[in-house]
Amino acid sequence: MKIAVIGATGLIGSAIVAHLSSRGHSVVAMSRSGATRVDLSEATSPDFWLPHLAGVEAVVNCAGVLQDSPGVSTSMVHHHGVANLFAACEQLGIRRVIHFSAIGVDRETPSDFSRTKLSGDKDLMARDLDWIILRPSVVIGRAAYGASALMRGLAALPIIPAMPNTGQLQIVLLEDVVRAVAYFLDSAAPGRQVIELVGPLRYPFGEVVALIRRWCRWPPARQLRLPQFASSIMYRLGDMVSYLGWRPPVRSTAEREIVRGAVGNPDDMLRLGLHPKSLTEFFAGEPASVQERWFAGMYLVKPAIFVVLSLFWIATAFVSLGPGWGYGMGLMGEGGVEGTAAALTVTGGALADLVIGLAIAYRPTSRYGLYAAIAISFAYAIIGTVLVPRLWADPLGPMLKIWPIIVLHLAALAVLEDR
């Protein structure tokens, strides 16, 4: 079959693309960052989808976002954009549409995430299509993104912070989610079904983190229950960071959604012959690799790296233009650069530092900021060597410290991508 997969670079979408491709299907993989670029915020009419769906026989929609942020609208991604997708499928005669929703949206909608998900579901149900709505719980597999990545990061901490007011989780494995999609792509499979994708067991949030820690072969860690005000601050910080283009899983939407947990009824899967495995079965059969241990250990270090690097460059700019002005001018004079030329050099360096710091902080320009930081660090090393070579012998090591800073920027580049 020729199958279109929307949201093809996400945790679920990429696994589905790989599975379908390995089975000989022709897959049109669409996403905001993939080879076939599709931005649901631009899908304002069915005509948007028509050129992308030429010759397609089935559609699998995996697109989803946690909450609104610059350039991202939950209303477009979960409701209006996909409603136009469903209308285009009707227009082209594409009968089979598999649509990913979220567990529990038919029971409670505490946020725009769940409200828009439910609206998209209702639009699809009203269509003359052989639709399938899949409502997964928290999904865990070898790959990790969002909540599953956060759990791995928490598992790596020596003391695990426990968020208050977290409901139970009925973890479903990524492989079982993919099997469900493959089942419903069969022409003999029933249509017009709403299926909850959940595992057989329910776990408290902290127990899932503890299981992941044991899977990574780390000793048990003590849990520290965070007070409500501390967790609220973390969620608000996540909201603030999202305005810089980053996608942290800890945001106010997660705070509202996690209270009701992610549980459902596995009978739907059992009725279809899809027997989901438990999280403990998965961990027993898939030992953690050293790469997964690295990922868990680096997960919370990554935001610290970007915060430190951004603040480092911004702070050097203000120091150079403020209390460090005289010192900088003195170094210029020692190197034979005087007057206006020295002032322009110090000012230009400070402004360059400021731009680099802001570029690193803003996700769309972060890569360019890191490259610029590495380049200007080399430039500072060369200029400093030429003008004031004695700095190499300075006991505080201003020239020697350039090299670990460069290495840290290279590390930031290596972990920049989320998926």
C-alpha cells in the first residue's frame, strides 16, 4: 500500500514508518522537519492536503503537541488542521484513516490539549470514512521522547523528585502501539472503532521511574516528594522556556493532565487479539544499553548546559561593558591598541558575546549560536596570543579555560537534537 504518515518524526510516527517500510509499503512520511515538510498550522483548507495525498490508500495521523507555543497551535494540530486532512481524505476517496488521540479525553478534558484532541476525534467520527481512533496511554520503547524521556532523566538522579498529584499510569509499549496500527491497516480489519491502547498493569509515576532505574542497573534511589509550590514553579519555568522554541515535557498542561493519570481498559486490545506486554516484561527482554544509560544521565544535564552557556556569554557581554571595561581597555593598550580603536574592539566583542548568548538561548538559532561561540573562542585565543601572550602564564588561566569551553560547546551541539 501507499500510506501517508503524519507526524512521521515523532516517537510513535518514526516507529510506524520504520515498521511499514520494512514490510514493503510505500510510505509518505510527513512532518514539520522531515523530507516531506508539512506544518499543520498551515493546513487551513482541504486543498492544502491534496498534493500530499496523491495515490495514497491509507492515512495514519500521529501528529500532536503538548500545548500552544510560538508557531505551534494545539487547535490546528489536533482539530482544525486534521479536520481538513479528514475532509481531503473524503474528497480523494481514501477510506482508511487511523488517528492518534489520547487516553481519557472522552472522560475529562482539563486542558486545551485534551479539549482539542476530543474535538478532532468528534470531527473524524462524523466523516464517511473507515476511521480508527487510537487512544494510547504513556508510550515507552527503546526510543524516548517527551514524558518517557523525562522519566529516564529522573531515573538517573541519585535522589528522585516526586511530583505531587500524579495519577496512575497504564504504560503501553511502543511495539504494541505499532502492532495495533499494522492490524488496522489490514483491509479485513473492522472500521469505525475507538481503541484504548494501554498495558495490563497500573503503576504510580514514581514506580515507573524506579523500574527504569533498575533497568539501567543503578541501585535504588530515595524519593523526595516536592511541595506543591516547587512543582508549580517548575511547570511555569517550562512554559517560559517554551516561548524560546524549546519543548520541555514539564509545562502547565502536563500539570493539569497528569492529575487524572493515563489509564484505560485493555479489553479493546484483547478483543482484537493484541495482547499487550507489561513494562516489567519489556525490561526483562530488552536490557538497557550503555547508550540508553548515557541518554538518561545526560537528559537533565542538557538543559543545564544550554542555560549555563547562554548566561555565560550574556554575562561576559555586560561585564565587558560594565565593571570590566577598564580591564579590557588595559589589555588593548598593552597590546598596542589605543583610543577609539580599543573602545570599538572591546564594545564589538561585548556585543558579539551578547548576540551569541541570545542565539544559544533561542532554540531555532541555537545551533548557529554554538558555532559562532566556537569560532569566536578560537578568535579570542589567537588575538590574545598575539596582543598579550603573557595571558598564557596567568595563574587564573584565562587562555587555558578557552579549550574546555570549546569542548562544552561541542557537547551541546552533539545533544542539541531532540529526535
